Amino acid sequence: MTQDLEVETTLIRQAADVLDDAARAFAGDAAGDEFHCPLADSSLGPSALGREVVTAAGRRVQQAAEAARHLGTLSADTAGKLRTSATAFEAAEAGAISGPR
């Protein structure tokens, strides 16, 4: 038994556009630029504990920035896959892709 499938490719493409916007937001202002923690060694006072907290915070900021860039890359990849899917659905609807044999 066959069943017709209706796919809104316009909505798929709009979802891809939203993902592209997210990818740009996660990438930051300048690709490849490192984000640096705004804290300085003496921000929390002159103690060794204060300096250690600043160092740890700096590492976490770097990790968060790297994770955001990675999420941006994944978002852009997913947007591309959505566009490919929309194109394939349009081709199938136009009869360019034959059904199962």
C-alpha cells in the first residue's frame, strides 16, 4: 500500500535559515579570534587563592567559547543537511526521483 507524503519544503528552508542565524551567533564577532577572560590576576585580590580562581575562570571561559564555536559549526552543518533534504523532496515531487521498485 502506498501513501502520499506532503512535505513543506519552505518550512524546512526557513528552519535552515534559523540555524544559520544561530551558527553566526555562536561563532562570535570574528572567526578564529580568541575570547579572553576579562579578569586580571589581581581582580580578586593579591592572594594565591584569588589568582587561582581567576586562572580557573579563564580556563572555563575559553572552554565555553570553544563549545559555542563548535555548536555554531554543528548548526551550520545541520542547516546544510536541511537544505539538501528540502531539495531532495522537491526533486521527488517533481518526478526526478523514481519510487521504489
